[in-house]
Amino acid sequence: MHSAVFLIEFGAIILGLGLLGRFAARFSFSPIPLYLLAGLAFGNGGLLPLGASEEFVAIGAEIGVILLLLMLGLEYTASDLVSNLKTQYPAGLVDFTLNALPGAIAALLLGWGPVAAVVLAGVTWISSSGVIAKVLGDLGRLGNRETPVILSILVLEDLAMAVYLPIITALLAGVGLAAGSVTLAIALGVAGLVLFLALRYGRLISRFVSSDDPEKLLLVVLGLTLLVAGVAQQLQVSAAVGAFLVGIALSGEVAEGAHTLLSPLRDLFAAVFFVFFGLHTDPASIPPVILPALALAIVTALTKIATGYWAARRAGIGVKGRWRAGGTLVARGEFSIVIAGLAVSAGVQPQMGPFATAYVLVLVVIGPLTARFTEPIAAHVARRRGTPTTPAAGDGAVPVESAPSLPKADSDDVEAGSGASGRV
């Protein structure tokens, strides 16, 4: 009887998520807020609390986080990461300063304490790679001049996660300074070792994992990822970081094949993760925090726009591209929920879950809108004020014809003297 109830409940969850995903795709927006709302509806204090399938959903949610980070690691090679660190680290520092500090300050103003401040800093800092990648594809901007700037910032945030997650894991566990330092040292050592091995022996690792049989490739990659994630968690590093490093170590055809095979699994278990987070958030706890969450969402939307604008300007992108870069970075999503979920599991601050849910719901909805409309609104305001939207001749603006092979660039997407004409 128990197994029958489990099958009914879990089957209903998966079916419901599929229908919600189709509904979201029909209107071209991210399904993440719908998954969170579904969790709220069927969790504690919801319309129809689940019972039999909750334990399985919890395991599925943990696998969802691991697959999210694995797939993210598969997107980049070790050489890509090293190159981004060398050339784009100033943008990463600006991104951290403008977007992590508002979260930390908000937590302190709410009286949540220093540990919660570090957690909320991460929630407001990290943009949603999944939502942003989908938005770029939907808007046809993958070939735009500002897109490499956007991706560089996302890569730097992903790299920072390898350091940040062990820090908050140690803080949430309540370990002392010495133990926390050891945990961080292990995390940095493992990350550095994996990057070194991936740079030096990446082809050998990929050859070992490689298989022409999709079934064997899927089993080896998934098994290796779960094994490394478990070992990392046993070392108090982070299962998510372990999965991310496995993704980085794989490259070439192996990475492409694994990405294709694992994408459906990632989508399934990631959806389960968002539902699980919603299940553990009482809907009645959201109204008391909705106003501060909305205020913080507005502030950090503006700081993300400023981050993208500054980074694109530094890369020599024109005014329109700067505004597009800023507006595209606004969305928060999966990693904000992952970070908040760690705090909720540790019982650090009861209001963290509802606050993060409300915060992500706001920004995951308005993120695609800011990506689409920030540049037109900025151009309209500039015209009303009589400000030119293209660089003046005295600023060293050059026509597009002088910069060959620029994909989908607006007439003002390049400025001379910045070295942009050689960038992709």
C-alpha cells in the first residue's frame, strides 16, 4: 500500500512538473518560479502536503544539485577557466562587491547575524546561468559582442563557488577557525589539483571515460560524478563542488556526449530540487518577508545592471551592448536556492528559506524582462534627455566596417582604443 501511494504521489509530481514546464515554455519564461510555487502548494502548510514520497524527493533534490554543477563544469575547459581568471578577474571583483555586499548588509539589518549575512551575500551575488543561457538563446543574442562578457562573469561566479561553498559549509556546521581553515585549504587544494590534471592530462582522463556506447558513457560519467561528490562531502568540502570539478576535468567529445545524455536527467532532478525547496517553506512565512525581499531584489537588480554595464564598457562594447549585458545578468535562480537551502538545512535562520524563495521568485520573473527591455528603456531615456546613445567621435568611436567579422553588432557596439576589435 505504501509503495502504491509513493508511486501515485511521485508520478503526480513528475507529471505536474512536465505540465508546468510546457506552460512556461508556451509563454517563453523560466519554469523555476512555477516549480517553487508547486513545492509551496504541496509542502508544510500547503494545500495538499505530501507524505510517502518526501524522502525520495529529498534524495532526488540532492542529485539535482550535483547534476546542475556537473553540467556547468562540462560547459568549460580548464584552459577556458584559467584564461577567464587572467583577463576578467576585475569584472569578477566588481560583481562580488556590488552584488554580495547588499545581501550581507540586508541580513545584518534584519538582525540575522554574521553567518546568515555570509549566506545571503551568496544568494544575491550569483546570477542564474541556466536562466541567462536560455534568455540569450531565446533573444538570439548568442553571437552578440557583449555575450562573451556576460559568460565571463558567469564563469568567474562558478569558479568562486568552488571557494565559497566550502566556506559556508564550515560556517553552517559551526566548526572553529582551525577546522574551517583546513576545510578551505582542502577545497582549494582539490580544485587546484583538478585544474592542473585537467590542463596536463585532460585528454587521458577523457579517453578513459570515453565510450562509443551511450549507455556505458552515461553510467561511467554519472557514477564517477556521484562517487567524487560523495567523497567531497565526506571531506566536508561540498558535493556540488566535487561534481563541478568532474565536469571541468572532462573535455572534447566526451563532454559533449555526456552533456547530451545527462541534460534530461539534469532537468528532471533540478525540477525536483526546486519542488523540494518549496516543500520545506511554509507559504504563511512568506508574507512577513515579502517587502524586504522585494526591496533587496530591486537593489540587486540595479547593481547587476551596473556590473554588466561596467564590464562591457571595460571590454570596449558600445553603449547599447553595455545595457544589454547589464539587463541580462539580473536573473537569480538555481544557485541562490542551493545556497539558501544549505542554511535552511542547518537551521541557521528560519526566515532564510521564505526570504530566498520570495527573492528568487521576483528576480527569476523580471530577469528575462530586464534582458529584453533594459537597453530600449535606456535609449528612450537618453533620447528624452538629449543624450546621444552612440559614442561621440571624440571618444574614439569607429564604424562597424572597421572591425571585421563582428557578429550581430550594433553600430555602436565597438569602441576604438580598447582592443575590442580583436575580441569575440
